[in-house]
Amino acid sequence: MSVPPLARVTVSAAAGPYPVIIGADVIEALGGELDALKLGARRLLVSSHRVWDFHGPRFRKIGADRTPILVEDGERYKNLNTVVRLFDALVKAKADRSTVIVAVGGGVIGDLVGFSAATYLRGLPVVHVPTTLLAQVDSAIGGKTGVNHPLGKNLIGAFHAPSLVVADSSVLQTLPRREFRAGLYEVIKYGVIREPDLLDRIRDTVNAIFDRDGNAVSPLVTASCRIKAEVVSADERESGLRRILNFGHTVGHALEAVTTYKQFRHGEAIGYGMLAALHLGVARGVTPKPLLEEVESLITHLGPLPPVADISAKEVYAAIGRDKKIVSGTLHFIAASDRGKTVELTDVTEKELKTAVRKVGLRA
Ligand code: NAD
Ligand code: GLY
């Protein structure tokens, strides 16, 4: 089977442009890329126990000077306690300003390590090697880093652009099916907000995608990285365009927070959040009903989402009130106005939100 060749995307950031390298076995090129970018007299690897057990040996050749720092991953560990553990390890490792931190893992490791790198010694360079589909298509690019607060998702964080991102499709072979599916919801998001072909592609090649066939998965990853790169290059700090990436995230983040980050994979919460946003849009008359039906059918086709009947719409509404997408008291809600197009709503009411989440199965 021939796998599509390596792709390179460049992201513009205030701190300077950085490359995203995508392809099968590109981890092999990581050491050379770090050399070429003259990154880090010292290289310190940070990962999770689980990811390292699977993929650690592949990083022997990157010239890291000691054993990796390993922490737990998973949403419940994305908090300040883990950041403190990382700081302790960085002090112990005598990380200094000549050190580059290489984060190897899913979105949780990327956000935790990115935040630690942003703040330790007022900022060390970070390189992301995302190992989940979700992290490859979304979280490793764009420089958002941070941790959750018990009352709200990603409430503590910093913008800290990476110096390099290396997305190796071969690591996805070991990803559990549920985690892989969670990443696909974020690809659906790009289809709804920007590139409808992605919706067709997922629908038409779903079996090959779940088989992790490089010919089916790589185009999804490359297109998603390209879209994310375009959007964050135009609006790194989310003062306008970048808000479209929050499609599905208002309700999704609230679902994660009210279930204390235990019931959903992040992508699954976004799956529900997108459906709620589509219902809200249809009820408002801004979203065409066939688009809701198309996305509903695609999401159902991918497999089951966790049940939500035990979650109260009232609690989710309260959590939305603590969302960081509220600016000066105004919630910026992204709705879909057509396949590949969005509209920002700034006057969404409590009634509309509660109705929308009940439509996706929440209780009153
Ligand atoms: P995750 O990091 O918790 O990883 C999911 C699970 O997969 C973990 O148990 C991990 O050990 C395991 N895993 C990772 N790679 C593996 C591999 N190759 N093989 C086998 N197992 C592997 O979850 P995620 O879905 O990658 O990331 C979700 C997080 O990303 C959320 O906290 C979300 O807020 C964040 N996020 C951030 C941004 C951003 O712009 N910074 C964007 C989207 C999402
Ligand atoms: N995942 C939303 C963003 O990166 O802006």
C-alpha cells in the first residue's frame, strides 16, 4: 500500500513561523529537523507513561540528553498539580534557556507541557509530537496551552507557539478506536466550518479510515492541519476568525466540566456540542436543516457517543456562563450558516441554549 508522501505546512505566529511536518514515520526526521532549526543545545523529552511504553524507543536518536520526564495523561490530569510535577522535574533536570522541550503525546500532554514551557523560566521553546488524531489535527497547532479548573475547561493557560510540530501518522496505529473516533469529530468540525469535502470524504471512506489506512487518514490530517494553520496564522490570539474553531466548543466544554472531565473524551464532547450548535442554528433559521441531518447521520455512522440523559441542561447552562468565550459579558457563539460557512451569534439566549442541549438528549 503506498502512503501519501510527507507534507509540510507553515504557520505564522508573532514569535516567528514554524513548520508542521506530516507523514508516515516522520519521527525519524525529528532529530534532523531540530538540528536544521538549531533548536536546543539540550533536548528534553516529556511524555506520558502510556505513550512512552508504545513509542519511546523511536525517540532514541533525537539527541536527548537524559531519560524522559513522564507524567499521567487523560483529561483528569490536565490540572495545575501535574504542571507542578513538571516544574519539579524541570528543576531537577536543570533545564535552562538553552533547553528545548519536546512534548510527545495527545492533546493533554501537549497542553500541559506547552503551558509548563510557556511559564518555566518565562518561556522555553517547545516542540510538539502529537500522538493522537485529535492532537495532530488540532491541538498541537496554534499555540494554545493550558489546564482545566474544576469549574471550567482550559481556564488557566497561555499562548505559546511551538517551534516545530511533527505529526507522524504511524503512531496512530496504537491509538484505541474510541480515541481515534474522538479525533474524527474535530475533522468533522473543519468540514462544517470550512471545507465540506471533508464531510464527504469521511462518509465515503469510513472503513478505510478506521482501518488506519494511510491513504485514507493522511489526507484528513493534512487538510485539517492546513485549515488550522490558515486560521491561526490569520488570527493567533482569537480576536476574530479563530473563533470559528470554537464551533461545538461552547456546549462541549460545558459538558466536560459538569461531568468533572471523566465522562467524555474531548472530541466526543465536541461531537455533542456541534449537534447542539446545529440544532440551535436550525431553530434560529440560520442553519439549513439538511446540514444538521447530514452531520447527525455522519456522527451516528462513526459509532456511539456516551449517554447524556443523566446530565442536566440547567447545569450545562451554568457552566457555559463560566466559559472563556464570554467576552465583556457577551457569549460569542459560532453557528453554521451553510456547508463550510459560519456565523457568529452574540445574542443567544438561555432558552435557546437549554432547548438545543435537550434536543441532543440532556434532561431539563
Ligand atoms: P489525551 O491527550 O488525553 O489522549 C487520549 C488517550 O490516548 C490517553 O490515554 C493517551 O495516553 C492515549 N494515547 C495518546 N497517544 C497514543 C498512541 N499513539 N497510542 C495509544 N494511546 C495513545 O486526549 P486528546 O484527545 O489527544 O486531547 C484532548 C485534549 O486536547 C483536551 O484537553 C483538549 O482541551 C485539548 N485541546 C487543545 C487544543 C489547543 O488548541 N491547545 C485544541 C483541541 C483540544
Ligand atoms: N481548538 C480551538 C483553537 O485552537 O482555537
